[in-house]
Amino acid sequence: MIQYELSLAPFMQMFFLAVCFWLLFDTPFLWSLVICSFTIVYALFQGIIMLIAVAIGFATSDSLDNKLGFDMYSVQIFCAIICYFFGRFLLERRIGFLFVPTSRDVPFEWSKMGQWLFIGSLASFLSMGIAYISNRFLDFRWFIALLLMLSMISIVLFILMKRKDQEYADQSWNH
């Protein structure tokens, strides 16, 4: 995909990631989509690291345009390290997807919170696609606007996830 720069690459990647989650973790497919929508946080981290790399002079916007260059690989490795530690932080704080059923027999819950999570997931998928497609055609200055859009959706998704997690925890202990 890097060589041909397909515009639909983020949509295809998110869909196949959701299929992998669906098959690996035995969750309902819609819950797998919700889980995958949180990859927007990774894109946000990567975008912030790219912005910082340009600001401190480690890389230029032109060098980051070269998807096979050393600067881009360095940014990706650094982002993966940050996400690893962020994942450890979430694990230690027990912030996660406790509410996701581990059986395909459990239907997606279309409660108000379930609807908001689904809408937030769709917004995440669309914003990731828009960010990827427009990043190829926009000036680097517009990159900040893209990061703001990704960060707003990430914050909303985290708030929804935390509320749904708390809703599940309260429900589980009340019997």
C-alpha cells in the first residue's frame, strides 16, 4: 500500500483489523469495530510525534513525505514505543474494554451509550480516512487542523469508553 498509496488504505486496514479482532477474540463484529476505532489514538500520537520532529529539526515535512525514508521509520518506531508505555499505563489503571463481550452470541447493545460508541467509531473511521487522504494533498500547515480533529474524536471516544466501562462495572456488582 505504501508503494501505490491507495486512498482507501485506512478503511481497508481498519476493516481487516476489525475482522482480526472478531476472529481472534470471539467478540461480536460491531464490538470489534468499536475496539478498532481506538486506533485513532495511535494515529494521533504519530501525528504529534511528526509535528514535534519537524519543530525540533529532527525531520522536515519533505523527509516525512518519503514513506520509505529513515525519518519516517524513526517516527514510527518511536510512536510504537510510546504506545507500548501508554498501553501499560491503561493496563495498570484498568482502563480498557471490560464491557466488550467475549462471545459472539451476545448481541451488540443498542442502548444510548452503545449508540454513542458506534457513532464515535464511525467518526473515528471517517476522520482517519480523511486525515490519510488529505495529508497527501494538503500543505503541512493543515496537519495541525487534522491533529485537532483526531484529538477531539479521541477524547470523546475515551470519555465514552470510560463511561461504558463504569456502567459495566456498576452493573456487574449489583446482583
